[in-house]
Amino acid sequence: MLVLPCIRVPDGKLPQGSQAGLWGSLLPAAWSYMLAARARGLGTAWTTLHLAYESEVAELLGLPGDVRQGALIPTAYYTGDTFRPARRQPLDEVLHLDRWTG
């Protein structure tokens, strides 16, 4: 199954300077969906590569002009046995306190 989290944008245009507030409701909901799917043995992946073709996808699905896509989340039953925590960069390479350090 492909899940396409979307948000309705008044006048079909994304407002200047308030992107965090706009997407701040959609993105946590999508993440919660992914966690709930995982708890039920479903695998998911957060992707946005399809957004290069957002207008074509919207036309294919018949989305109204004031709807914007936030992600594409493929969802399927997991058939393997290798679910494990993802590899992560060491915290000291990605966390910056008080100032950005290289």
C-alpha cells in the first residue's frame, strides 16, 4: 500500500515564512502512522523522491489544486527477520550545543 500524507493549503499556495507551522501537523501524524504500522508487523519507508513529479501524481490521483503532498510512505507486511535499529552517525557528529561546530 502507498500512503500519501497530504495537507490542504488555502488558495493552493504555500504561505511564505510559515512552513514549519504548516507542515508541523502533517509530519508528526505521518510518523505516528509509521510507528503504528511497525507495531503491527508492517514495514514502512519515508520517501519524498516522488515530489519531483508532484503535479503528475496529483493529476493521476485527482487531487484538488489546493492539496499538497508531504511524503510517500510505502507500507507492506515485513517478511524477513532483520528488523533492527538503523545505523546512526555518532551523536557528537550531529548534535551542536550553543553554536555550530564543524
